[in-house]
Amino acid sequence: MVVHHIITLFLLFLSYTSNFVRVGSLVLLTHDVADGILELAKLCKYAKRDRLCDVVFGVFTVVWVATRQVGKVTIVQSEEVLHFLENRSALLMKRLGKVVRDGI
């Protein structure tokens, strides 16, 4: 799990330095929406509210699928993002090469 967080921080850094802040923010938003609902389901489980836990976990599942599977694909395939990526891909490769060459 630690490696996951290190990679996430690296991608955030790369997103910021490559001027991909809008895209990075949208991806973070799609990942973070369902997290609060999952925590609420855990709280319900700890409080021994099993029926409420099942309902909240069902809501979490629907929101997770909607944001991570449908929402992310929609973001990645949207015209604005594709146009933005086409215009910025050269800069990204240049920055990535610099980060790899010079280190973080």
C-alpha cells in the first residue's frame, strides 16, 4: 500500500509540473468521491448496524462503479481532454525525461 501512495504522489507531482492540473484534478475527484461512503459503511459495521451497513455499501458500490469505471472513461475520452493531451504531450515527454534524468 505504501508503494501505491508513493506512485500517486509522483503522478500528482508530474501532473502539476507538466501543466496537466485539470486532468489530474479530475482523476483525483473520481477516485475520492466514493471514499467517504466506504468509510461510512465501515462505521456502520463497527457500530453493529449491519442492515444500514449493507445499504451504505450498496450505495458505495454504485458510486464507485459510476465514478471509477464510467466517469474516468468519460473524462479520458472527452474531446477537451484529448485536445489538451495532444497539445501537451510533447511537454510531458520533455518533463518526464528531465525528472528521470535529474531525479525528483
